[in-house]
Amino acid sequence: MIPRAMGRLKIGVLGSGKGSNFRAILSEIQAGRLDAEAALVMSDVEGAGILDLARAAGIPAQVIREPKFRTKLSPEVEADVVERLRDAGVELVVLAGYMRMVKAPLLEGFPRRVINIHPSLLPAFPGLESWRQALEAGAEKTGCTVHFVDSGMDTGEIIAQAEVPVLPGDTAESLHARIQVEEHKLYPSVVARFVSGELP
Ligand code: GAR
């Protein structure tokens, strides 16, 4: 195991939604079980719950304004995101329900230091609403995956996964809710592996 530089691991969190994965990581930090610090939270959605969670915890919360595209950021906007993350001292970029593709500026700015959580057992069901995809495909099990982010859609190297059975009578909502229970355990556990230096 490679020891990290001294101090708490500074993470930057990007999300587009309600931020329950961010909340799960923050809870572990606040409980003293995760030696990390959420240095900056950013969202491409102005009213996203993840920003409210950050503000309520006294963590800097910033909006990413992208006027041109819906599924990615323009290169200059993404370069500005990198600069803001760097200014905040971020060492690990944690995508938590961030719904845009990541491009070269962020990947080159933080090589092997951008991770994502996805609600399926990748490589199965990449893309949107993966829990619904699993249900409609008649899968017996699904789950969640934490992976390094690369330029593909949900294609980066897998770090950790947790399984969730698809139960008779499951709806898209009930299945996603059970996947999220696992996400909230899996994501903090992976961040802890960066803190310890286990993930170089
Ligand atoms: C999570 O289920 C996450 O896996 C998914 O969005 C949800 C965000 O929830 N991410 C993706 O689908 C990424 N392709 P949260 O805002 O409550 O953390």
C-alpha cells in the first residue's frame, strides 16, 4: 500500500441531482470515519439538491453554466471547472449523479483521479436509467459500479461493484431505491481506498 501525502484527502464533487451519494460520503467524513474533506461541490443544474446539501454543510457550492450543450461541457467551460477544482486544492474528482460526458480538459487535468458511480453492474446497462434498463431486460440481478472515468460512456476501469437482486414485483423506483442503498455504502468505501493510498 502506498502512503499518501499528509493531510485529509481533498475531494471535489460534481453532481446534477439530489446528491444522496454526496450526502453518504459527507456523513462518513462528518462521523470521522473518512479522512477526507469536501473542498468544493459543483453542479451543472442551478437548483440541484446537491448544491443545497453543500451549502447547508458550509461547503463551497458553485454552479457550472453551460449555454451551448446539454450532454457535455464546452472545452472552455470544462477548463474553467478544472481551474476551480485546482484552486480549491482538489485531489480527487468524485462524480455523484453528474449527468454529462466528461472530456479531455477534466481527464487531462486529473489523470486517474476522476471517478464515477453508475447504477448497474457495468459493462451491463450503460447510459441513462440503468435500473429501468435492467428491469425491462428481465435481469435477475443488477447493482452499482464505481469506476475510473474515461472518455467513453461508462466504460472506464472498474474499481468496485455491489450486487442487488431484482425482486418479483419490483418497479423502476423500488429497484433504484435498493441500488441507492448499496451505492451509499460502496462510494464512501472506494473514496476510503484513495485516502489510504491503496488505489494509486
Ligand atoms: C445515482 O443512482 C447514480 O448512480 C446515478 O444517478 C443517481 C444520482 O443520485 N448516476 C448515473 O446514472 C450516471 N450515469 P444522487 O444525486 O442521489 O447521488
